[in-house]
Amino acid sequence: MAIIVHFQPTGMTASKYDKVIQLLEEAGLGKPQGRLHHLSYGNPENLSVVDVYDAPQSFETFGQKLIPILAGQGIDVGQPVVEDVHGRVTG
């Protein structure tokens, strides 16, 4: 079952977000298996993120690689809100 994951991290500026995306790309993790959608939004001084994954296991696997990269940039993701997806419309 697909899940939606909502992060409201501490310390994630637009420049830090861009750096994390760069580091993920360089590590071959820019398009993790099972991630269906990724969005960042909000105040450029304190961005939030929403991801949709095909299954909780995909999120957990990627999270193990993502968290150290975020911590290296001084970003604390805190505890994400994870919910089951009820419906999805594309396009």
C-alpha cells in the first residue's frame, strides 16, 4: 500500500535542500526505488517536504541512506508524519 510522508525539518533552507539533492544524485540516490513523488515547498528559509512511496519498506530503505546525508548538512528531519494513501489521481 502506498504511503505519504510529510517532513517539517529544522534547518532546511533552500540552499541546504539543493545541496542534499546534489549529494543524493552524486551517490546514485536521486531517484530511490519505490518513490513515486517528491515535493519541497514553503518558506525558502524553512522548507517542508512531502514524498509518496509505493510501500513503507521503500521509504525505510531510502531513509537509512538519507538521514546521514541530511545530518551532514545540519538538517534535523524530526519525526515525519506517515499516512496510508487512500486514493491517487495522476494528471
